Amino acid sequence: MRAQQMIATHPHVRGSTNDALIRCLEECYSCAQTCISCADACLGEQMVQQLTQCIRLNLDCADVCAATGSIATRRTGSNEEIIRQMLKVCEMACRLCGEECERHAGMHEHCRVCAESCRRCERACAEAIRSMAA
Amino acid sequence: MRAQQMIATHPHVRGSTNDALIRCLEECYSCAQTCISCADACLGEQMVQQLTQCIRLNLDCADVCAATGSIATRRTGSNEEIIRQMLKVCEMACRLCGEECERHAGMHEHCRVCAESCRRCERACAEAIRSMAA
Amino acid sequence: MRAQQMIATHPHVRGSTNDALIRCLEECYSCAQTCISCADACLGEQMVQQLTQCIRLNLDCADVCAATGSIATRRTGSNEEIIRQMLKVCEMACRLCGEECERHAGMHEHCRVCAESCRRCERACAEAIRSMAA
Amino acid sequence: MRAQQMIATHPHVRGSTNDALIRCLEECYSCAQTCISCADACLGEQMVQQLTQCIRLNLDCADVCAATGSIATRRTGSNEEIIRQMLKVCEMACRLCGEECERHAGMHEHCRVCAESCRRCERACAEAIRSMAA
């Protein structure tokens, strides 16, 4: 990802970037991909019927992460309250999805990796929220 | 849209649909399209420089609406808290985008129509939130 | 959807709309919603293991339709070749997903409705492609 | 991104991954972010009116890349023809957007970085297409 490099050259930003927010949006894109991948891998398991709640949370989390990544990328004009609220929903979606994936982590390696990805994104959202409050 | 027809046949729903939520997700898809269209029409205006905040809010609102529409569509397992929080962000994104579009409604017909679409989606989100509290 | 009303007021369009393309992009948004809903309803079925290919095609078709709907909405500048190629992929994705859903239509009403939605979107793409060749 | 790690643990893949396709889908996610960022940075420039075609191609390219990244992530069942066709549209969208960004690269650093990102994604798509033909 070139998010740092891109946002630093935005005409309204001029080098003074919010690094916590940039790390967060990169985690959002990464977590969206991981969640789509985990939903798909769960769907391929023989025991798919025991993984339907996991797939549901994966798909919802992917949608939230993708939207948050796009919105947190923009710097023209301002829409801070929406960014802040989306980061909160994203933090929660990642927490819930991460908790569910952790339940299957011993059985399915893709759930273990996805839980890690969700937890990283959850923390990155929390740090981005703090950085915007300051 | 066939959202009502589709969700009514979901194996966990079996005919007992939340109509306020279904109306809301249809408004979300419609508002996502309208906001992408308004951003694009603003971009085509000679006075685009006075419409950059409007384009920003349009694009953010489209992302929020699209994610909310997808998430509110799902009924397998449960993820109610995420739906509820997304509806709140969507209500706010539509309100802010609607207010900005209203400022340009006298000058640009696409902003007038988009403001209407945002206001309808804002109200539909509010009603869906109430229906889920009950 | 207000696609016709929005696009007719675009400063570069000024009333002279391509109605086949507008009908098509509305079907794309509708089909994206239907496919997400069908994937979710299939996931809720007891026999989900026999529906995994259907869910896969539903999710891919939803992604293609959503992207096609957004791209076909824009009128500023030009990107005709991309619109044309996306319409072709969308036509194919809808055909493949519609064929798969038809296999389960006797058993699952959501697959029957989704097959119809895919077939309508497939035809709308074909007509939009013809309208752009002219 | 953990795409390699995730896809290697998919039950139908079992370690035998198509590395060109995985590199490609990672470039797709990265290019989607870069294009959204470039559209937004162009919108913030004083000379935005000279960048409207660039913004248009950025937004279309972001939509194509995001859809291609999701579709290329899935391995359950099969949908190879759709992946192949989407890779071709994505290669073309990246080429057209890269060419347009290159025109502004001397003036705007964000266009220079975005052009690079598009060119990398274009090449990754070409290599993924070759890998799937084999």
C-alpha cells in the first residue's frame, strides 16, 4: 500500500499526515481481504454448517472495513464526524468477527489468521479514534 | 428491487419480515446510486471548485449507504448491534450530505434530487432503528 | 431509483440519456442486492453444503454488478471501453449465476427469484451493449 | 496483506497456491486505495477543472480493482471464466488510468505515484492472466 505516500502529497495535507489514521486504513483494506478470504474458506469446509455465523460476521466485517478504508482515505473538504463514527463501527465489527474466528482457530488455520487480522484492525481503529480526538 | 420477496423466503425468516428495515436497505442502494451520480454531475460542472465539499460528502455517503445496504440484507445468524450502529452512521451521513446538497439545490437540479434521496434514506434509517429497538 | 432523473440533469448529458444503459445500471444495483440476499439465504439452508457453488457465484456476481452499476452511472469525461467491457463481464456473471440458481429453483424460492433477477440483468446488459455499439 | 497465508489454508487449495494470482489481487486492493486517494487529491487541487477526466478514470479504476480483488480471492467451487474476464478489464482500466495519471505526473506527485501503482497492477493482471491460461 502507498497510502502514506499518497496522502502526504494531497494539496490540503502537505506532508502533515495523521499516521495512526493511515495505518488504520491500511489495516481496513487488509482486513476486508482477509474476511472475504475467511468466509470463502469456511464455505469450502465440510463442516460449513457449523461456520455459518462465522461467514456472516466475516461478510459484514468485510463490508464495514472496505467502506471505512475508502472514507478514511479522503482529505478534501471535511467529514470528520463520519470518519469517527465509521471507525467506531469498524472497531466493533472487527472485535465481534475476531471473537467468532477465535472460536474456530484451533480447528481452522484460516480462522486463526483472520482473527489476528481482525484484532490488528480493531486496535488500529482504536488508535485512529484516539488520534482524532486529540 | 426484490428485497422483500427475497428476504421473505430466507429459511430463518419464513415470511415474518421487518418491513421498515427492508424499505431502509432499498433506500440505501438507491441513495448510493444517487450520490455516485451527484458526485459525477458536480464534477462535470464548470464551477466544480465550489462543489468539492459536496463531492466529498457524496462519495463518503455512497460508501456508507452501499455497506449498510449489504449488511442490512443478511439474515443468517445474527449481527444486530452492527446493523444498528451502521444504520446510525448511515442516518448521519445522509443528513450531512443532504444538507450540503440542499445548499446547491437552487443552482443544480442533480443536487436537488440528491438531497431528496438523502433525506428519504435518512428517514428510512431512523424508522429502521426504531423498528429494531422494539 | 432515480438514475434517469439524476443522469438527465448531468451538465454533459442535458436531457439526452441512453435509456438502455440507465435501465441496465438499475438492474445491476437490484441484482447486486438480490445476489447478496440469495448467498445469505443459501447459507441459512440446512443443505448449505449442496449450495456452496451457488453462494460462490452469487458473491462474485454481486461484486461484478455493484462495480458495473457504479461505472455505468458516471458521465463526466469518458471511459466507454471500460463500460463496454464491464457490461460484457456482467452479462456473463449474471448468466452463470442465473444458470446455477435455476438448478435450485424448484427447491429454494430465493434461488428462483434470484435466477429471474440475474436473467433480467443479463438481458439489460445485452441491450446496453447494443445501445453503445450504435 | 495476508492473502498468501489465507489462501494457502483454504480447504480446496491445501498449499498449492497460484502466486501470480495472489500477487495480482494484492495489487488490486492497493491500486483501489491509491485511485480513491488520487481522485480525492485531484479534487483538492486548485486546477481541479483540468483533472476531471483523471478523477473519472480514478473512480472507475478503483471500482474495477476492488471487484477484481474480491473475486480473485475466492477459491470455493469455481468461476474461472469470470476471474479471467475481470482480470482483463482490470488490466485495461489500470492501463487507461495509468496513462491519464502520467500526463499530470510532472505537475502532481499524487498522479505520479498513482500512475506507478496502476502500472504495477496492470502488469500483475497480465501475469495472472498468463498463469491461468497455463
